[in-house]
Amino acid sequence: MFSPLITFLIAGLLSPGPNVIMLTSSGARFGAKATWPHLLGVVIGTGVIGAVCGLGIGALIVSQPQLRLVLQCVSFAWILWMAYRLLFPKTVSKTNAIERPMTFLRGAIFQWVNPKIWAVALAASSGYSIGLGPFGEAMRVATGFICVNFFVCLFWTYSGQLLSALLNNEKRWFYFRACMAFFLAVSAILVFL
């Protein structure tokens, strides 16, 4: 019942996108334990998007050109803002940084403007349907998203934490943040494709 859907979700969610970049960066910068609220927000947020698309609401949203353009512009702006914040973290002074990992709520809400999650959710709900009713499909897709994305998010968060051992001076941290911010900014362009 889940096999083709799960295979598709593994391929779709494991590949780099905004969540992967942000979780890897957060794992490297703050450690895996501090990143858990962000990680869980991503997992639950993607599950909700999967359920919405399983109900058919995602296709309805995408079919409205004006609404789609507004969502694309909001997504583009938010992802660019996050790339900027990743490259230039907030600080009060050089000794008193106020930078923190993303919260559960911000991680979950970000999924609503994450173009990769919408694309994967729409493809999963339309291409891997097994003929259940709307609520059955919504639950199936949401469960698949939550289960697969939990392990994907764990992998990237802990990979980031492992990278932190190589980032042992400020210059290396800056280059790491610059690379991650660049990839995040490039992913914003994909909103319009």
C-alpha cells in the first residue's frame, strides 16, 4: 500500500532543498539537540501539507493563477530573507550573539511557502493515489510524509552536527554559511519554475 509512495517520498525529500539546507546549517551551528524543535516543525508541517494535497486542496490552490503568483512571491521573498539571515546572523555585539535555531512553529509554518514540499506533495497525492476516499488519501500521504521526513531530517541535522567539527574557526564558518546561503537563495528561484 505504501511502497511506491514511500520510494517516491524518499527520493523527493532526501534531495537538497530549503529544509535540507536549513537543518544541515542549524545542526552545524547549534547542534542536533538544539535543532530538534525545528526538525519536528518541518516533519509535522510537511505532514500537514501532504494531508492538504491528499484532500485535493493543494491542486485547487495551484489551479488559481493569482493565488499561485502570490504564494510564489511570498515563498521567493521568505527564502531569500532566510538565506540573508543565514549568511549574516543577528548579533547584538561581537560577544553577545542572539542567533538561535528555528522554532517548532516557524519550521512548521515555513512549509506553507516551501516550493519543494508543495511540488513533492502534489506529485505524491496525484501520482501515487490508490483510490481511497479523500480522507483516506490525506491520511496515507500525511503518514508517508511524516515517517519518511522524520528520518530524512534526522540524517541532515546530524550530518550538519558532524560538519561542525571541521568548522573550527570563524573563516570556515563564514564560508560554510555563504555556501549554504547561496544554495538556499538558488532554491528560491525554483519557486517560479
